Amino acid sequence: MQMLENCHGGTDAQGVPAHDFSTNRNACGPCPQALDALQSAHSQQYPDPAYGALRQRLGDFHGVTAQRVVLAGSASEFIFRISAHAARLGLQRAVLPAHSYGDYAQAARVWGLACERDSGAMQARALHWACEPSSPLGQADPALARWQADNGAGADLRVLDCAYQPLRLDGQPSAAAAGVWQVWTPNKVLGMTGVRAAYALAPEGAEAHIAALQALAPSWVVGAHGVALLEAWTTPAVQQWIARSRIQLAQWKAAQIDLCAALGWHVEPGSLANYFVARWPRAEHAGMAARLAWLRSEHGIKLRDAASFGLPAAVRLGVLPPASQQALAQAWRAAQSIRNTP
């Protein structure tokens, strides 16, 4: 199935949705400590172009050397940059999860890499992607167990998207595998997706790849506000806020799943994160696009059509507070009432 790589949730031509279920940001945010850090950012000056202090701080946070930290403008920026690097290495394929963020495929095609969905068989001479918890389903990624088992053999570049690991509400992340890059995007976790900043952790022994990726980056790839966000992310106070937010999100998630069931939606099982996928009743499938547009325009409710992930007749819902859940229930029941009126 052809997927729409440029489909995104969040703000659109109608502005900011009043009830935005379409993104996976932490609905407990913005994190107040991180917000304070942004307000104190040194916006009058360029950041250090080498980001020495920030890279050391992030390295200490993860228990790796500063040299293994590669700054990025966003996860999407890094996806395109490492795809370009893969093409320059002579790789010809990108192996993607069965359902995944569209930028993996879009970046691969821009750089001439043929896209394949993960079949369970390791393919050499390829750029391999994994994400755990996965998007949109929020499940464990089966590729990680294979990567762990073969101890880094058999692939040229492996990248784990860690965007949602800090928002994992159930279970523990898979153990780190040798030879794997990790991409971290704290803005989702902090409920501040409007601030663009990310970083990657290179595996040991990847010095040549690190140098090549840094050479592909523009100067000051992260601005002063991005630096402030990443610095705040490493502090104990922010990490404590994240831990508390997971408790709240778990409670909201349970209520939101119950609501979807009450509306007659089938919730796909297995989500470990602050989002999940639900399928509408069969009678709603034919008019799904119109119903999504109506919810957005008339009620300020935005859901993410999961067709762009290869899941037609389904929506992905980020977990939101009770008021937004109530708004969704009222709008859906109003729509059903209108539909059933003779």
C-alpha cells in the first residue's frame, strides 16, 4: 500500500485544534521547568557551534562519551541526514518497520534508497529503522530482539527511534544492542513539540560515521532555545516531572480506552505508550474522511488518520485529559444522532 509520507498531526490551516488527539506529545505539558529554561535562553547570542558543554551534558546523562553525541535540528532532520549518509556509503535499501513514521520512507526515497518493510530477515547493505514503542501502534518493535541476538552483525546502519521511550507507560525498554544509533527527541516528552531540537547517540567505534554526519550538518543546527530545552531535559527536576506525568497519562489512557469501547470503536491491543490505534465501526469506514473533517471544523477535534501508516479505517489517538475525552464523546454522539435522524 502506498503511504502518504508528508501526513502529520497538530496545527493545520485551521490553526491549533482545541482537542488535538493527532499528535503524541505529552498532554501533561508543557513541562514548567523546561518552559522556565526556554524563557531564560540566551537568544541574543549564537550557541557554541561545537556544542561542547551540551554534548558533554547529554553524554553524562546517557553514560557515554561526549564524542558520541550528534546534535540535530529535530528527529526529522536527523532522519534525512543519516539517509543521505547511507546513500553516500553506497547503501541501496532502507528497511522500515511494518507501520512507521513517514519521514523514514520519504528521506529514503529522496536519497534513492529502495524502501522495504521489515520481513524478519536481516538484510545487509541497508539502512535499518526501528522504533520502540512503535508509532502508531505503541508496541514493542520485533527488530530489536534480532539486533540484540546477532550482536551488531549483518547490517550497515541501524537506527533506533527513541522518541517515545520516556513516554512508555508499561514495561521496560528492550536492552540496548551493539552497533545501534539512538535518536532522542525530548520535545514530545516535555509537551513542547514547537521547540525543535534532538540528538543522536552513536554506537561505539562509529567515529567515521560521526564525522561524516557532522560534516553534513549546517552551522548551529540547534538554536539557543533548543539548547535550553536539551539542557533542561537532563536535570533531575525535569526527569521527576516526567515520571509524575507518566502516572497521570496512564490514568487518562485507561479512561480513554474505555471511552473508545463505549463509542463502539475497536482499540488495537498492545500499546505501551501514551497513544493507541482504534478502528471505527464498519458503517463509518466509507465516510471516514468527511467525518474527520467535520470533527475538526465543527468541534475543534483532530484525530490522526492512520491510513498514512498503512492502517486504513483506523485512527491514532494521543492520550488527552478528561475534558477533551468528553468533547470527543459528545461530538461523536451528536454525529450519530444526526445520522440516525429520519
